[in-house]
Amino acid sequence: MSRLGLLLPDWAASLEEELIRRSIFSTAAIEGNPLQEEEVGRIIEQKHSEAKHDEAKQAIINLIKVYNYIKTIKPIVEHYRLTEKFIKDVHKIITLNLLNPDNTPGNYRDHIVKVGDREHGGIYTPPKCRVDIENLMKEFIEWINSEEVMQLDRFIRAALAHYHLGLIHPFGNGNGRTIRIIEAMLLRVSGIKYVPTMLSNYYYRQIDDYYIAFSQTQKNREEDMTEFIKFALKGVIESLKEIKCRITSNIRLLVTRDYLHFLREKKRITQRQFDLIYILMGDGGFNPISLKDLFNKSPYNTLYRHVSERTARRDIAKLLELNILTHENDHYILDIHALG
């Protein structure tokens, strides 16, 4: 197997970890969690005890647990049949140990809640009492698992689940996080990779349009859900474009890495030239450097500490000759497009 074949699984795993981190940060931030993405990343890397944590950190820990939970559900060929139990289990994990007197983890609410605000299309009042919620949830489960809905495109089915659970708003707290997890899970079990964990980031970046799309759809007297579905599908398209771009860029970098090993084995480049390109690839291959950077900027200066300027120029000239670097305005950048 080539080095490229060995590296691709590692890259895929690294990408998935990054997307989950962004998704956890985004879905929590939508609900007002103040922690930054870097802080969320540090929490993900930690081992967590059952001791009490502050609200913001506990909310993130709960989301980590629920993402680990849905990872255990294996993708299936047939459409996954959603259950009330699963929705309640997800909500219980998401809201456990969070201080909210109006919420009982894993249980439907029995009080009035308000959804939305005037700036994003107005305020909506979902069903008010538990009996109504229980009846609506049973009808929702029957409908979302019906043959008619099962035959729809999986992205549309997931968006419909998102919208209708938002309408019912069955819990006292944690509805948004639960709903977005359900949407992601429906896509994941249908065999979709990456996009399920990317949608929360899309909703976060387009937060105003997210609320407006829901509000406008809810107000539609003909019960036409096109507006929300179009918004959700736009997120799918943007996510797919991002994944395509990232995969293309990373494959080019991996091909470049394989090519560098070939050049080094054939002694067409020196070890120092090889190391210089590896450092550039570590930065993603897109950060330009100048001749002065080789002597003054870390980590390049570790390579060129005991090297003359003439030798450094010779290294640059060789890499330009091999089309590994490109030159513009006294700066040099890794030419992964030419190499790919």
C-alpha cells in the first residue's frame, strides 16, 4: 500500500474529530453557551468525572456523550424508524445535571413555552400541556415512519423531522440541541458522512435565516414547508461543497507528500529541502514565506541556522525548478495545484 493509502484513513478520522468539535460548539452556541470553540476542544480532549461542573461546561460534556451515543448506531440500508424512546433518551443525555426547574431530562413538559423573538419573524407558542404533546408526538412518530415519508429523499425526511419537532417543542429545555441531534442521526444512519455533523455549524453561521425560515414556514396558512426545507437543503449543499474543497486540497497535499518521498529516495532533493516542504505542508501549504523568513521565522530558522544565504537561494531555486514552489512578489508558496 502507498503512503497515500495509509494516510487517508488518518486524515478522515482527523476530519471527523474536527467536524464533531465544531458541531458541538455550534449547537451549544445557538442556545447561548458562552464557551469558545477552543475551550470546547479542550473539554473534548479531557477525561470527565461524574463530579458537578458549571452549566456551560456540563452542557458541552452532555453533548460529547450524546455524540458518542449516536456513533454506536450503525448505518443501515433501509430507512431508520425513529422512536419516542430514542428522542427522550437523547434529550435526557443532553440536559442531565443542568439546572432548569422547568425541565425534567427525558420527559415531556407540562407548561407553556415561547419560541423565537420579534426580530426573527415573531414569537410562536407551541402546544401547552403534556396530554397534547404526548398525542402530537405519537402522531409525529407514526407520520415520520410512514411509507409516504420513508420514500422521500433522506435529506428532506431529516429536515421535516427537524421542523415538526421544532413545532411541537416537546421539552422544557434543550429542544434545539435535541432536534438537531435527531436530524443528524437520521442522516447518519442512512449512510451520509460528514454532512450530519456540519449542519449545526451552518445553522449557527446563518442563525438569523435559521429562525426566519422556521417562523415563515410556521406562519404559512397552507402548511407549505418549502421555506424551511429549502433552507436546510442549502446547508446540505454548502456542507458538500466544503467537504469537496477540503478533500481535494488534502489529496493534493498527500500526493505532494508522496512525490516528495520519491524525490528524496532518488536524491533529487536534499534532506533540508525535503524538511522545508514538510514544514510548509504542516501549515496547510498556503502560507507564503520569504527568503528572510528562512533565517528569522520559526520553525524555518532551525533548518537554516547554519546555512548561508547562497545555499538558501539554491534550495529555493531547486524547488522552483521542480514546480514544488511558486514565486510571487518575493514570496514563495507550495504549488499543490501544479503537483495535484
